[in-house]
Amino acid sequence: MSLCAGSPSGAPILNPMSEPLVLGIETSCDETGVALVRGHELLIDSVASSMDEHARFGGIIPEIASRAHLEAMAPTLRRALDGAGVELGDIDAIAVTAGPGLVGPLTVGASAAKALAVGLGKPLYGVNHVIGHAAVDELVDGPFPDRVMALVVSGGHSSLLLVDDIVTGITELGSTLDDAAGEAFDKVGRLLGLPYPGGPHIDRLAREGDPEAIRFPRGLTAPKDQAAHAYDFSFSGLKTAVARWVEARQDAGQEIPLADVAASFAAAVADVLTAKTIAACQRHDVSTLVIGGGFSANSQLREMAAARCAAAGIDLRIPPIRYCTDNGAMIAALGAAVVRRGLPPSPLDLPVDSSMPLTQVLV
Ligand code: KG4
Ligand code: ZN
């Protein structure tokens, strides 16, 4: 592994011609993820989750998540190193989530990454969590073609990105104006009396229901929305429509057909996400679509995207579910892409940014 000296921060710049071993650290929410990537190859991915500690509160409690990251960091790192048969001294570069996410949890990961960078004398790269959700697909399905569309859907984001280069060429075509897709599922889950997080529970229920039983609204799809919001999403009106429908039934003393409500709601979300995304692919002449983020575990979205992409001649790439939810591999993958392009490392005092813009891949 060769190093070139002389970055603005004083840290060495890695030689982009070689295949460095990149450690990825992810702590933006409730998962502590540590992974090792060399080039496009994932050596190991180790994840610890504190979700069980949040479930009884019905949402992520940042203080609890921060403490859990602190406790899980060293053992998760050790598991990754041992699993890959790698020593700390073998690591060539350290990538860490700099944002967006929860400030406390992000700070724990960034502090660990800074300590490792200083202790090992290796460069540090603070990277964007949301872009990482798209980048991880390169580990599974191989390097991206020249131009891909990426739909990143999670508990915090629903973003449509035109990707000419995963590090230097991201254009944000649209995003959610209110609730993210996963957030809408979690809120509807709560109103249907399901445990937190509601997303996977609605997914399971929906498989037993009729997606056409109730015609729920499709947000921002009216002709008047085409000019300003063709590729933006809004799920808060849909969530309210589900609440009104359920209340009306309850007031009339009728039973709630939970599976049909879940199926009809899930169909409305999947319909809007896939229709807008495929329209964007056609408008921008893109024939490869990557879907990532925790919500891309959703089976209604996966099925509708597969059917509509096949009909439109679009090559669909969705990583396996364990790489859709938060993990260290996504950060190591994006870090490896940054290193390959020979960009200078982040400063050792890199700040975390809870609302890091999606056009900024590297701090
Ligand atoms: O990316 P992620 O792990 O964390 C964030 O960065 O937000 O996404 C978590 C979100 C949660 O809202 C969760 O309910 C949702 O993804 N989710 C699902 C499914 N699995 C996870 N939503 C619907 N169906 C699923 N199968
Ligand atoms: Zn995420």
C-alpha cells in the first residue's frame, strides 16, 4: 500500500491506483456498523443494534442510542477485525458517517474514527449516510454504469438522485416534503396498534390483504404538481387519509380490516415511489435503477419496482435486506469510492452534520 504525502489537512493522501483496505464506521441512528472493504469487495460487515431498547418508547431515543454506540463500538470493531483476520495496522483508510443523522450517535462514531485515524496515522474520510445507502450496491452488484438513478428510502429520507458519479456527480431530483416512506409506515403502524417500528409489521400484514380494497390518495401526483414537484414525495396526506378511514370505521362500530388497510396503504406508497422514479429514469434516459435504504426492505415496493422496471426495460438493482438497513459496509463502500478517486481526506476535527446535504458526499 503506497501513500502520497501532502493533503491540505496534513494527512497522507492514498494512492488511488492501489486497492486500499477501508474501515467503515456507521452510527447515525440505532445501528453500530463496522465493515472492511477492499476495492469493491466486502471482507466483513459487523452490526449491533439498540432497537430493542427503543421499541418501548415508540421511537429512537438519541441519548439511549449514543450510549449503546459507545458500548458496542469496541466489541463490534473487534468482531469485524477477527472475522476478517485483519489487524488494526492493516487498515489503510477510515471512513465514517459524518451525517445526516442524530448528532449524539454521529458524534460517537466520528470520535471513534478520529481516534483510530490519529492512533494508526491513517487518513479519515467523513462521508454521507444517504449516499452510502446507494453506494453499498456496488459491493453486491458490481461497479455502477456511467449513469444510474438511485432511490434512497429510509426512516428519515425518500430521495431521488441522478448519479453520474457516486462521489462527484450527484444531482438531487426530488425528496420528501414531509414524512419519509419509512416514517409514514411507522406512524401508520402506531395508529393500527402495531409495535414499533411499524414498517416490517405493515409489510407482513399487507401480504395477506387486498391492495385494491381501499383507494388511498397518491400524494403530489396531480397534474398541477407536475411542474414544481414531479419528483418530490409527500406521504403525510396519505397517513391522514388512513387515520380518517380507520376513525370513521371505529365511530360506526365496525371492525377494521387490518390486512386490507395495510395492503392498500402499502400499495399507495409503492405506487407513488415507483411511478415517479421510473418517470425520472425515462426523462433522463437512465436504464439502471438502484434502490437502497431501510425502506427498500419493503416487499410491496420490491415487487412493484421489479414489475414496472421489467416493463420499462430498466435494470433494477436492490441489495439484500441486510445491506438496505443501516450498516458499516455502505460507509466502507463509499469511503473506498472516495479513496479510488484520490480525493484529499477530511480534517481530523471534521464536524458531524445532522442535516448534511445530499450533494455533499465528503466533509
Ligand atoms: O435506513 P434505515 O435502517 O434507518 C434510517 O436511516 O432511517 O430505515 C429504517 C426504516 C424504518 O422506518 C422501518 O420501519 C423501515 O425502514 N422498514 C420497513 C421495512 N423494513 C424496514 N418499512 C416497510 N417495510 C419493511 N419491510
Ligand atoms: Zn439509513
